[in-house]
Amino acid sequence: MDIVPKFNLIKSWNDQTAYLTGLISLCPVAQRRPQLPEDESVLRTSTFYYKVRIVRENVAVEERVCKNAFVSLHGLTRRRIKTIQKSLQKSGTAPIDKRGRHLNRKHKLSVETKNKILEHNKSFKTRLSHYSLNKIKRIYLSAELNVKKMCDMFKEKFPQVKASYETNRSIFCSKFNISFGYPRSDTCSFCDQLKVQIDACHEEKGIKDLIIQQKLHLAKAEVFYARKKQARLRSRTKADTEAICMDFGRNLPMPNLSTNDVYYSRQLSLFSFIVHKLSNSEVFFYAYPETVEKKGANEFCSFFVHTSNPAIKITKEHPRLVFHRDTYIGLWNSSVIVPPRKKRITGPPLPDGQFYHPPVATFDDTPIPLEKYKDLQNFKKFCTPESQLFILI
């Protein structure tokens, strides 16, 4: 029987209750058999009969059922049946939903409090997606924030205003299209250069040409991310393809201390290189201080070869390898990776997608300036013994 699906098609609570009331009949109690004296027992004033409406041989008929079957077949609760029974006993009509209609709402959120929450959320500095040809309405906040932290900041700013976390979260989700974490951690130099030129230009023709260049650059970025997505999907569905994504990460100062002497002194840079295998989301992370190696062609190829040996197998049955950078910053100038001081490599030109592995430059530690070395020696008193072994030379 499809009683519950048809009953759920009735959207209004009042319409559902009116339908149920038509299936419940009321009559006086025919006979009483109290087990206790009449002054101690609770006597019923009415007897209720229940029916269900079904279609049998293309004809709608009503069948009498018990109360438990009526509740189960309609997916109801006993409390709702009790509400209908009380209304039938008092007025003989179906009850009307009166929830939310009274004016005595002590805990209703005032307009002033709601406006304060809205202004507080708008006060945070947001950021748009950098590489986006279309105008996307979603904006982004720092990954260090969340709704709980924003709610705590609101309570510190307005201690006299009573607003729960759930109230702040509801307004944040319903009134704002905000996500946490920037979609792109950095912007390319070409975009920054165009932005400065557009702001400084006062000629209409010059601004128009710069905007065309900006749109062309964003269109190329869209193609880049579309190809990257296609490579990821192909590597996960086709056995003949492997795709990787790799890039250098942000340089991190070491040691990471808030001491005043450390903050204004020369610090050691920690380099990082990340290789992301798109077929199974496996990640290889390389971290090293500047005293070990620098950031150049040697390091790039070393990390790539080291990752390729255990993780990426290129065979006759698995011949296709696609690799991307993490973000789009323009086309690569050449498909040949050369040492920084060597402008070109003699010999025949390489096909697209191939490169020479440059020779190893050094086998010893990379030298650093003497002044930076002296500053690092002064950090000993601020570092633990384990940190001294990693940072200090």
C-alpha cells in the first residue's frame, strides 16, 4: 500500500490534519468496565474509530483499522493523534497550526542584534578567486578563521549582546556565500602588473587594451586548469596515463619564534617542494634548509627523478605521463631545464615534454652569508637541543 507516499504529498500541516480528521470518527462510550472506583479512575469521555482510505479495483474504499495500524500506515506519532482527538472533543473540527503566530516571543532575535552580526561578518577582509574568468559570487576568508572564532570575536566586541553560536552560524550560512581558505595562495606577477597598469592608466583606449590582455590571460588560466582536471580524471580511469602536479612551496623562516631578537635578525630559509600524484592523491613532500641546496634546476630534476623511481612507472603498457605546475603563471619559456648560469644547451632541440637533467653542481653544504651565520649562532639560547641540531651549523 502506498498510503505514506500519498500522505506525504500533502505539504501543509493543516491540510494533512484535515485529511486525518476525516478518517477519525467520534462517538460516546458504549460501556465502561472500570477496575477502580469511579472517583479514583480516569474515565474516557469518547470512543474513536479509525479508517484508512485505499484504492481497490480502481475504486477508493475505506477500511476500518486499529489505532496502532492507523499511526503506522500514515507514519505519525501518537502525540499528533492526541492533538486531533482533543480538537474533535472540544469543537468537532480539525485543529489549526498556531505555531509561530503568537506575539509573545521572548527569545526572538531583534533587528538590532541581527544587523550587528551582519556588520561584524562584513568587517572581515575577504578575497575573490584569483584565476576566474567569470564573476563568481563566492568569496573567501583566511583558513585560520572559522564560524566559532568569528562568534567568539563578536562576543568580545559586543559583550552586552546575547547571541548564541547557532544564531551566528545560521546568519553566516543563510546571508553570506563565504568559504574558508583562499583558493589560490599567490597571484602571478603578470596579473599584478596588469592591475597596477590599469589603475595608473587614464586613457580609455589604454585601459581597454589592458583589460583585453587580462581577459586573455585568465582565459589561458581556465584552459590550464581544465587540462589539469582532464589529466587527473584520465589518470584515474585509464591505465595508460599517469599525471602529477608539482611546485615549490612558500619559503619559511627558521626558527619560528616570536622573540624580538629573532624577529629582526637574519633567519634561515626552509625550502619545500611538493609532488602530487593525481591518479591516487598520493603526495611527496621534500623540505630542506638553504644550507643543503638552493631552488633551481638541479633540485627540481632531483626531486622529479626521485619521485619517478618508486611511484611512477613508465612502460609500454603505461607510456603516457602528464605533469603540471600547481598554479598557472604563464607559459613555460622552454621545455629544456638548464642550470641557472647556462643559457642554452648545445645539440639538437628537444621535443615537447622532454628535458635534460643538469649535472650535479655541488656535493657539499651550500654556503650562506657570514652575517646570517652569526645571527643563527645567537639563536642557540632560544632553541631546544633538537632544534639546534637541525638549524644551527
